[in-house]
Amino acid sequence: MTQAPRAITIVGASLAGLNAAEALRREGFDGPVTLIGAESHLPYDRPPLSKQVLAGDWEPERAALTDPEELEEDGIESRLGVRATALDLNTRQLTLHTGETVEFDGLVIATGARCRTMPGTEGISGVHVLRSLDDCLALRADFEAMPQRVVVVGAGFIGAEVAATARGRGLDVTMVEALPTPLSRVLGDAMGEVCAEVHRDHGVDLRTAVGVEHIAGDGRVERVTLSDGSTIDADVVVVGIGVIPNTEWLDGSGLEVDDGVVCDASCLAADRVTAAGDVARWPNELFGETMRVEHWDNAAQQGAHAARCLLDAAVGPFTPVPWFWSDQYDRKIQLAGRVRGDDEVRVVTGSVEERRFAAIYGRAGRITGVLGFNRPRHVMRYRALIEQRASFDEALAAEF
Amino acid sequence: MRIVVDFDLCESNAVCMQIAPDIFEVRDDDFLYILNETPGEGDRSRVEECVQRCPKQAISIAED
């Protein structure tokens, strides 16, 4: 077995990367730790970018996850605004976009993901994606100009939060979703429909089962043409159609890449190289399934696990129950587990009509997930049952 | 060890409650209640896990 690294470099200075760095220090690692980030900002928290910061309730500083003093105290060196462009495992060197090469011993890959974009919209202002703080501030500035209509493309969780925040600002919103029911692949038709109703109740013009054909404008966006031939006048368009893991810089490195950096069950990708967060794909033994998870909680926990894995080869498998929350209007939606659209679903507490309930999902006799609308307590209780591999019947019989 | 929760930050995600249900409880009113503000040293590692995993970084430990 190889020894623990003398120095550890972390590529990616967001939640997973920062948590890796902090975990190294918590575990007593006293060698050099370097955090390399492509953005010029110190690590910040992304969830507020579609909510409080976008709403104008928070200034961006409040989303900071750390500050220079804290990093210095922990002995974490940060190199910001530099992008890693290549990795050589033989010489154990990184190449940066500046052309500089950096030697490493231990490495955590936490380069995250980037938004998918709509082809042909590059030169049109007013067409946004939302991932980074800079994305958020650009969209916020457009919201502050009080546009006549905001079109949100994609009714996934990011689109839904942007729509909710825009409505909160009093803006008219049309949300376009290609599926007949939003989120049906994730939550099933019935629960997806509940999410759709929440938006309609808050005045969103929700168009489903229709794609976006074309986004047009002379310099500035003017209209969106849908696949049924209809058009929507728009001053602002927000595209929320998923993300792509940032792995191109690993081409030729010898690491296996398949919609993410392929790791073993403990998050190890190669000798003294681990991966964490949105960019990592690993077999989660709790579910017997290889997954790549794009949630806040996963980035934080996997970052810490990937760090521990570098220090101790016997750290064991990373087996979380994926969990996330989404705040929309006055609802806190939480989902824990690994749910498929065709799982059996049962409401176990509360009332769907009042939008205050928990529903559990089951497949092959086992509980696979729990969805809560303003039911955090129940979500966490059922999450524990998922962790214990409880049967669906046991979960149905449980009382919390 | 004394547990301090910044209730302006807390969003009742109930992560702490899953880790330490004997110390933190989110009730049906969706608010977080601290059941034991001054747990013993034996609970330190669990409380530290709550501090670290809180999505809003709303929990801290005061040593007084």
C-alpha cells in the first residue's frame, strides 16, 4: 500500500474542494494543502444564488464560505483565477491555463460541472444560465431592470427556483418544460404534477410537453419560439437544462472518464488521486448503483471523504443517502434517496392539497426515497430508514 | 460545551436532527428546538458533525 501523500493539491475551489481542504486539517494532516480554483472568488455557497442573492435580499458577500483569514489559519494556500488544463499522472504534474506546471503528490479532483447552454444563443444578451456568482449577479442586474417577461427554459429544480424568485420580485414568468410533467423522471408523474401546480398557483405560465426551437434577438433577446410554433416575447431568458461535468482537462491523463471521473467505492480514482462533488462518479454500495450526484450535501460530504481517503487507504466506501432541498415560494421541498419516476409512491403524512406532506418511494420491496413539502422532520426520519435499508412495508408502518 | 444556533440562518433542514435527534428536534411548526444545549463531552463528535454538515452553517459550539 502506498503511503499518505506529503502534500495535497485540490483542483476546484468550491464546496467539495473546500470541504476536502478543511477535512485534511481536521484529520491532522500537516503537509502543504493547495486549493486551485478557476473562478477569481474565494469559495462561496451556491444555493443562495438562485434564492436570497438573486432576490436581492442578500449581498453576495453573505454567500462566502470562508475568508482569507480562515484559510490562513488553517494553512490552506489558495490559487484563484487559474484553471487546470492537463493532468500527467506519470510525472505527477498539473498544467495550468497560464502554461505553468505544478507538481503534486496527493490530488483531489473537484472541478464540478458547468451548465448546458442552448446552441446559437452565445451572442445574444439577456440569455442566462445560473451556476456561478457572476452568473447570478448578471441575472440579478437584468431582474432589477424590471423586464416585461422572463422565460425560464427547463422546469427542473434550478428553473423552478429562478421562477419562484422572479415571481417574488413581481416579474411575469413563463416556464417551458419539454416533459409532459415537470420532474416526472425524478419524482414520478403524481408528485411532478404537485410541483407544477405550485408554480401555476403562484402565477407562472407553465408550458409543458413543448420544446424550445429558437431563441432570437438583435443583440438583445426578443423572443422564444417553441416547438409547437408559438412564440413568447421575452426580455430575459434563463436556461436551466442540466449540467456537464468538467472533465475535459483530464483527457489523455489516463484517468477513466465516463460522465464524470470514475472512482472506486472509496472515491479513489488512481494512486493518491481522489475525486469529489459534481464531477465524481462512484459506486454507492448502499444502493448497489454507480452514481454522480449534483447536490450540496454530497459535495460537502464527498469532499471530506475524498480527503480522508488520501490519508487512510482503509477509510472504507462512501455510502451516503443523497439528499437535497429546494426552496420555492414558501415551500421547502426536500428529497432523500435514489428515486426513479416509476417507483411506487405513497403519501405517509400531511396533505397534498395543503402542500404540506411527506411521500415515500419504494421499489423491489425496499424504501428508495422520501419527498417532503415543508416536512423536514419526516424527511430526515425516513432518510434514516433508507440508510438502514428498511423494507417499503417497514417504512409504511413507521410512525414519526 | 454549549450549542449555539443562529436562528436567523437556520432553515430547518433538519440535518442536525438526523445526526443527533436527542439534541436537535425540528417540530411540526417547522422550527428547530435544541433539546440539550449543554451536552457532555461524549457527544462532541456528533455535535461537531452537525456543525460541519449544517447546510446554512447555523450551528456553532461555545466553550464556556
